[in-house]
Amino acid sequence: MRNKSETEASEKLTELESKLLRPFKRVQANMLNVSKTTGTNPNVRTVCDKLKEMMSKDEVGSRALIMVKARATSRALATFINKDFKSYGIRAKEL
């Protein structure tokens, strides 16, 4: 259900903004559905793929540091890496 400010804001849109808003909302809904069904954020997958590539080239004992802005992102990424890299013997820790 829309809140009052969203309803008021959509009434003030120009014709062009209204035309652009409809496809944007469809894309937004599709992306939400994709993220729910795939379960993996594409950015997390990219980071993990890059880490696997780097770790396979480097000698044993290599380390990596990933900087993120939010603590929740750090927790989620550490959890994902710990599951995805278990077979490599690699573990991640959130800070």
C-alpha cells in the first residue's frame, strides 16, 4: 500500500516523468523477483569469483581484505564467503 507522500508525489509528475516511472517500476519489480529467486547478490558473486581467481594464482597463505561501507554488508559477505569457500579452506571474519 502506498503511503500519502508517494501518492501526492506521483500526482505532481510531468507527463515524461510518468512515462519513465512505469517502466522503472517494472524493472525494479523484476530485479526484486530475481534477487529473491537467485538468492545471491550479483556483486557478491563477482567479489567471490575474483577472490577465487586470485587465490588460485597465489601461493598458500595469501590474504585478502575487502572494504565495505555497512556493517551488515560485512556480516552478510563474511557468511557467504565462509559457505562458498569452505572447500578452499578459506574463512572470512567480519570486523
